Amino acid sequence: MLRAVEITAELTLPPPREHFHNLHWQRKLDLSLDCFVCERTGRTTRFEYGEERAVCTGDARVEHPAAARVAGFDVTSVQDRLRIRSVVDYWWAPFHDTKRDRPATALTRAPWVRLYLGYHCAESGKEGAFSTQSNMVRPVSTACAHCAAPLAADDRSPGIRLLT
């Protein structure tokens, strides 16, 4: 069965300063899914926008292709907010995870997502990156690793919603 998951997130940006960091969502994400290929629940699946398939981390860090992809990736910047909406399509089939002794579900029992961001520090001339994920304790504030200027505040966990 083809399934779709909508992932949304929003960060609060600091007031404009003299040092603009060009904070942006990177076109990749990690999502926990139940994988019918390795028949394991709660597997970390890595996605990159534009790729035809994702990668399931599998057992013991042995990766394999996953029948999944990022179908939509929309970024919006409004005043002091940076938003993302991504839609992930993936194939899912029922199975039983024998190691954990539980059945698979269309959206894993405790789904989580990790979203990646990048920036450019004009002061140092260097690139930087960080991530946010749904299972972090909030609020979280992030500063530039090069000049210590505030980059963003993360007050709400990213949303994960099964569409189909």
C-alpha cells in the first residue's frame, strides 16, 4: 500500500541584525518507519529530496534501499518564522517484527523525525549546520558555531501526520 506522511515544522528567527546567516532547511530528513523489506519496526529511514528511494538503516547499521521518497518539499519564510512542509511517500505492507514481537503499523508506533538546517556565517565566512527532531526537549535555542549570534528558537515539536 502506498502511504503518505506530512511533516511540518516552524522555527522562530531572531530580530534582524547586521550579520545575516541565510538560515535554510536542507533538503534531507530522517523519519522512523516500519520497514517491510527488513521486517523491523521503528527503523530510521534517511531521505533526500530528488532521490528516487530512501535508505533504511536496517539492523547492525547494515543499510538497504527503501521504497520511499520525498514527494513534496515546501519552505516558507514569513516575518520572524521559518517553516517547512514536506510530504513523504512510501510503500508499506503488513508484517510481524519477530525480534520485538509486534506487528507493523502504517506509521510506526512512536514516530519521530529529524530535520536538517544549514547556514552561512558572514562574519567568519564559514558554513554551519544543525538539526532539530521531534523527540527533543523544548524550547531549544541555537546559536552560530562561529560567531555565537542567535540563529533560531525551536518552541514546538515538528508535526508528523499520516495522510493516506
